[in-house]
Amino acid sequence: MTTSYMQQHKNQSKLVFSRPVWLYVFPLLLAIYSCKTTEKTVTENTDPAVEFTGVPQIQQPIPEEFLEEAQPAWVVEKSDYHPSKTKYFDLVHTLLDVKFDWEKQYLIGRAEISVSPHFYKQDSVVLDAVGFDIESVELLDGKDAKTLKYKYDSLLLNIQLDKSYSKSDTFKLQIKYIAKPEEQEIGGSQAITSDKGLYFINPLGKNPYKPQQIWTQGETQANSRWFPTFDSPNMKTTQEMLITVDTAFKTLSNGKLLSQQINDDGTRTDHWKQEKPHSTYLFMMAVGKFSVVSDEPWNGIPVNYYVEPEYEKYALDIFGHTPEMLEFFSDILDYPYPWDKYSQVVVRDYVSGAMENTSASIFMEALQVDNHYLIDQDWDDIIAHELFHHWFGDLVTAESWANLPLNESFATYSEYLWLEHKHGEAEADLHWLEERDSYLLEAESKRVPMIRYNYANREDMFDSHSYAKGSLLLHMLRNHVGDDAFFASLNYYLKSNAYQNVEIHNLRLAFEKITGRDLNWFFNQWFMEASHPDINVVSEYDSGKVELRVRQLQDEKFTPLYEIPVFVDIWVDGKKERHEIVISEERKDFTFETAKKPDLVQFDAETYLPCQVDYIQTTDEFIYQFYHAEKILARKDALEQLESDISNDAKIRDVFIDALSDSLWKIREIATAAFAEYPKEAEDFEDINNMIREIANNESKSLVRAEAINTLTSLGNQNVDIVEKALQDSSYTVVATALYGYANLGGENPIGKVEQFEEVDDLTILLTLADFYGYFSIPNKLDWFAGKLRKKSGQEAALLTNYLGGYLLSRPIETQMQGVVILKELFENSDDFESKSSSFQALYLLSDLEGVDQYIKAAMDNETNQRLIDFYHNITTMGN
């Protein structure tokens, strides 16, 4: 699974109308990615104008007894122990025969469940079945059916069998039922915002701007809201799905489509079959009026993309690297893609970023973009993530949610592997840095073991530890054992555990089997303990020797001392000598002989430590590091350390001038941005300005062109011509940046320039226009906001609604009342948390208007979703 969230901030610069950061970082992934992505719970004040200083306090010494008891803010208290679920039965096969009542949002189902006692004799079966109407429970024996007694408490279906069965027996249960997910109390988390399991989108077709769809989301344990089963990751089964729908709809499920039959009532039944076992949380179905775009099969395996008809012409551009990914991952793992097909479907109002349902991954609607969007940002990371899960998660599955990193860490690391293969090591390392920063941000308030049975809620496992930190650890392990051993170990792990469930020790044992090394030290410190090292490094040269003093500064009461293999590069006269050292003590000194004083002593030369290192270097060392270091992250860090003196030191200025033409786009981008505050009185100002103009005109990378436009805007009005020209760029990011620049440089008729893009539906452009209209309080734009919002949902709708709320605050009361009508419509027609919460918040801003306060109170009283109830309470409480 990929988690996803989008955050909006503003650059703080000297520009009056400043370009927001999301132009570069949007879209972001929770989980996951993101956790990519992954979820954050830290609340921060993003308004630099608001500073709460409080009442000055006299600092008193803290008694030693309190210091001894104090613990870091990031310590998370252990909760109850959560083992893997006891297996009383093996689930042999599941057949589901389903149809739908769109008006009531019911699933009418029949389940045939073949089971066998796992070891001990059993005379009853307990299935997870949440919120059903149970019509009948029968034992099937050929054509005969025997009615069975059962007890049902709306959560568990306890079935009394006709006799005791042994582990050599297999029997089949038939359960007829109605699933009513809309009538159940719904929970969720930051990663997966709802656990309803089954979702009807625009079920009655009342919203002409949104398609009618049905889709499912099983992870973690929500599939038992639409079919009875053992809802646990350590339960695997083969599967069949009979899905009956109106003939206008297409269906998708796991496995192969065996047949399509037209029924007497004019409906159609599609028969899907998954012949290889997989976990019950991976069952899926999707129903909608999709366009199905077929790519070239991979090794005879069908590859298809399900999108809305409007995006059919872009589907191959969005998903088109999938066959190459199938080939690449199959090759590096030496294990061919193991399933019958690979389909990818984009749905509306999805409750997460994406989900790796076996052979049929689901994606959020943000993936539906045009080719102009793809100039700036592709979706290969999330596509690779879900595909890699088909080995790590679907083929070999964590036995419990406590072991979730065995699924998510690998899927997140696949993003690095794909970037490295497709675009080179530098691009992959930049992605590694994003993952490290994601983990370190979460680590400010939360540090827990990677494998943790004592979580408060299984949804807590979907964090930047399971996603980001796990990928960093895999990368470090790869560097430690070497590429050949790393991928050979993964191959052994997959082959040894195919179609089975695993825990972390299975992975360790696979690596030990291949490498012949004991790796308990690595897995114990990184996977079984919380936190990370806090490293301080000092380097000194004296009399032909370099002394490197390394300290681990972490508090050993809460964080272990680490054993850390790391590379040190010593550069003398342009030549590098590499040393591998092992840090294993609180204080460790290393001595290296050199012919003369080194130009650079580079610690962590492979830039793979999942922590920050305190290591002070001189300006000359950073300059040398920029020109000679082999890893982009070291070169990037050198530039960022030097940037503040670009106007004061000619040597540093020359470094940045060289960086403007570097072979790596990220280096060019950093250098271009660094000149934004270059003093106009400098003798070479005109030369610098012309260099940036040249980049704006001829740079191949759109993000660097955008940065050039932003820098030219800062450098002065003489650049209005080139900023205006950039409005014709093919990149949405460049156009949006140019719109900000043109307005700030006093270009002629800026409103007219902005209005030229009102028909564009790209979110980057939409938010730029919305920001412009609100900031300058442009009249008569309410219809534009309304038209765009009716076509948006989820996070996109939430962002645009926030701007609408701000726009309305600056408009006359008559316009505000018209805006209230739009916000009410959005609120009442929204099915997702983001749209509903943002429209509620915007209405609350207007609660002084007649009738709005009463409407808000009624909405709160009628809400059943606990997450929304909590949100409403927080908003109204803060307002008071």
C-alpha cells in the first residue's frame, strides 16, 4: 500500500505574491510512502507572522532525580501484545457470488468457503463478518445442503458444525448474506482514511461530474465488511468471484476473467478466478464505466490499465513503464512475476494512495493526468511500489501487522531500485534523501522498533518507520553485503517462502544462508530496537596522520549503541583512498597515514546512514567536496553549506556559476535558486542575470526552468519579457511559476494572463489561479471555483476548497451567501473525508452569516463517521 497526503505551504520571500512550495513537491506520497509518503501527526505553526512567546520565566535548575526519570519526547509507550492470529483452520478456497443494490448501497452475496482444520479437531467455525444480515448458513456436500446452527453478534459469525472434523477433512460452507457497509460505524487512520471495506461512489448518479463506481479496500482488516472470512494476513486461499452488474459497467477482480454471461434480466455476470493462494486482505473488485487500455503483454501475461474515458489517451503515458518494470524486477530478483495478469485501476475518492491487491492494484484518482503534467512529474514511484508488493506482500506475506515492514519496506525500496535502473544512481539517491527526511521528521515525535507487537492500533504500523526507515535499512544492508549477495538473498527468501507467511527472522535467516555471516547484530539493532544513532565526527591532521574521532551521542537508556560499517574517503591531490571502518563503541578513534594534509576527509562516503551526522568542515573542504565527491548527496550538501556566502566570496560564487551547467539537474536547480538574492549592485550582476535568462530559455529540465523563472522574478523588472514568454511553456510548473512572476514584476494585464488558463484542470494551475483570485480579491470568480470544485474530490477538492474559503472572506456578503450554497452542495455530495472536512471548515469561516451556524450544528449532530466527528469538534473548539 502507498499512503498519500498533500500539504500546502507558501514560500516566504520578498515577493508580494509568492510562488508556493507545492509547485515543486506536489504530489507527495504517506506512506507512504509514503509512506512516501506516510502519515504525519506533528502539528506545526506555518504562519511566520504569528509568534507566541508567552510569559518570560526564570529558569530554575532541574533536580537530578527528575533528570534521571526524564525520557525523550519521542518515546512511545508499549501497548498490549498483538501476536499473529491463531490458525484453527486453513482456508482452502473462497467463491463469492455478488450483486449490488445501488440505492441502498448493499451487497447481496453468497459465499462458498472451503476449509480444513489446521491441526486439532474442530466442531465449530468462527468467521469475521462485520455488519451483515445473515440469511442462511449451510454445509454443502455435492448437491446437498444441510442447514447449520449459528450465532452472530454483527462482528463474528460462530457456526456450529454437524460433527467434529480432523485435519485430513475438508468441508464447504455456504453463507447467504447482505453486507451494509454504509450502516456501520467507520474508523480509519492517517494512512487509510476509512475501513468501510466496500465503497459506492455516486451510487444514484446524482452528481453528473463524478462517475458511478464500486470498489473495495481490504487492508488492514476491512474485507470482512463485505464477505465472511478469516480476516487476517496469515490466512491464504485461492479465490473465485462472480460479479453481476449492469452491462454498461466493466468489472475487475483478482486473477483471470474466465467468462462473461448475459443474464435473463439484462445484467451480466463476470467470472474471475485467482488460482494461486493469497491473503484475504488482498481480495478486490472494482466496478465502473472504465476504459480498458491494453499494453504489450509481458511474457504472455496481460497488462491492462483501467481509467476514466477522458484519460484513455494518456493511460499508456501514465502507466507505460509497467512492462519494463515487470522485466526489471523479475530479472533482479531472478524470480519471474508470479501472477496471472497485471491490471491497474484508478478510482474516485480512494481512501489511500494505492493498494497492491493481487494482480489488480488500485490507485487514487490523482494519477489521472495529461501529458503536460507528466513533463514535471511521473507516477513511476507509486506504480513501482505496488508492483513490487506482488513479490513482497502478495507472494510472501507478513504473518502479522507487527511484521508489516516485510511488505512496506521492500515496496518503498523498489522506488529506489527503479529510479536507479531507469534514471541512474543520482536520481535514486535524491529519492533516498526524501525517505530519510520523512523518517527523521517522524522521529522527532515517535521512535519505535520496526517490528513491534505492542502497537496501540494495527493502523499505527503504517508510518514512516515501516515505509521510509525500512527502505533506508535495506539500502544499508545492500551496501554492507554487496549487490550480488543482497539480491541472491532476496531470491532465496522468495523461493523459500513463496505463497507463505513470514516474520522478520525468515529474512535474516535468508541473508545468513547466502552470505554465511551472522547478521543478528544488524537485525537486532535496526529492526528490533527503536531510534537511530546520533553521530559526531571530528577530523584532524598532524604529522602525516589523519585522526578521525567518532562519537555516538545518543542516550543509551533509550537507544542502543550501534555497530555501524561506514566508508571514509581521504582525498589527496585529486586521488581518493577508501577505508571501511566499523563504529561499535561510544567513542572510537581511527588513524590513517597520508603523505600530506588531505584536501578532504569524507565521512559516510556512500551517503547511506539513516541519520544525521554532525561533522564540521571548512569552506575549502566543501568546495573540494563539490568538485570531487562521487555521490550527489555529498555534492548537494556542499552547495547548500556554501550558499549563504555566494555574494561575499568570489570562490563560492565561481562554484555556483560552474554548478549552473552541471550534468545533474538537481545541482543546476540548487545553483539557479541560489542567485535569487544576488545583489543588484554587484559588478557581475548583469552577467549572472543573463546566465539565468539563458537557463530559462534553454534548460531541458522543466523544474530547473521554473526555478530560473522564479530567480529572474527576484532579480528585477528587466526580466518581465522572459517571464511572459514562459507562459507559453509546455510545463504546468513553469507556467504557474511564470504567472506568479508576471504579476510580481508588474506585467501588463496580469488578470487577463491568468484568465487564459481557466479551462486547464491541472491542480498546479488551478491552485495558482485560486491563490491569485483570492490574494487580489478578483470579483466574479465564484462560478469558476464552483465549476472546478464539482469535478474534484479528495485531497484535490480539499486544497481548492481552502482557497475558496479565503476568497469568500474578502468578498461582499451577497457573494459570501452564494459561496455558502456552493459549500453546502459540496459538503452534502462529498463521500470522502478530505472533501467533507474542508467544506465544513470553509463553512465554519462563514458561520456569522445567517443560517450557517445552524447548518453546522445540524451537520455535526447528524454525522456518524467518528473521524469526521473529531475533526468537526476540533475546528469548532479552536474557533471558540
